[in-house]
Amino acid sequence: MIVEEEGATVRVTDEQAAIGRHSLKFADVPSSESDWKPQMSYLSNFTEGVARLSFDLRLEPGAIAWMEWLDMAEWGTGRRGPKLEVDGAGRLKASDSPLMTVPLGQWFHVEIVCSLGQQATGFYDLTVTIPGQKPTMFPWFPCGDWKFQILRRLVFVSQATQSTAFYLDNIKLEAVEE
């Protein structure tokens, strides 16, 4: 599901791509209506086992990218799982804790692994890989709610309030074989 407003869009583009020729472009504009548009949500039903989300991300200056796992199909109530935010200066936070600075105008790779259902621990592993550098790992990072157990909604949001963009590529959500 994609939520947009005038000028704030999510589109397939050939402007940038981590691999291949296309990616998703989240374009934002100055807005008085909301700072959570554009938004892309994927409804899921991961209830057991281990889930892995990986994607490539490229932010232009001023872009604010936000991603969160939720156990609710609709907004309002429920538990929050892994959460990432990169602000307009490239500062990466996970579950609201500052972690590192990522480059603007360059692709980097993100991987999140989280146990669900009876295996859920309330924690997840995060790995960030910047080209030319060793992967930076943040193991055993706390979910937004320690009782998080089910991935029902995966959300990507542009929260910028100025004209800017970020790009997503190679998004993959999968069960991890044990």
C-alpha cells in the first residue's frame, strides 16, 4: 500500500539503482499536511521463526528515511519491532538510539534479523554495510516493544519537510532457514 499527497510520491525510477536499472524513489516536498507522506507499507504475516529484511538505501541531502516493523495491520495499537531512521545529515538511529553516520548520495546496505513467535526475544540484529568498508554489526538491539512477536506490517516513510528524495533497492523480506 502506498500513501501519497500532491508532490510527495513513491515511484519506480531509472534515476538511481544499486543494482540493475531501477529503484523506488521516495520524493518529498514541503508539506503542511503531514510529515509521514509518502509512505509505503507491506502487509505480512510472519508469525514464527526468524525473519530477515535486507535493502539498499541512498539518501539525498535533507532526506529523512524511516522504517519500522509493526505487529498491527492497521495504525493505532500494537507492538513495535525493529525501527530505523536516517536523518537529513546521515545520522542513523535504531529504536531511537544513535548508532553511526552513513554517507549521503551513496548506496549502502541494511540487514535486520529478528526472531518471531515463540522464538521472539524482543531484540534484533542489525548490520550496515557501506561500500569499501567492513560491515558494522549491532547485535542484540532492542525492539521498540520487548513483547514484539509478529510482523504484520513493514513500513517505509519519508519524513522530510523539504524537497528531497531517498531511494530503496533490492528489498527482500524472507524467512531464515535454521
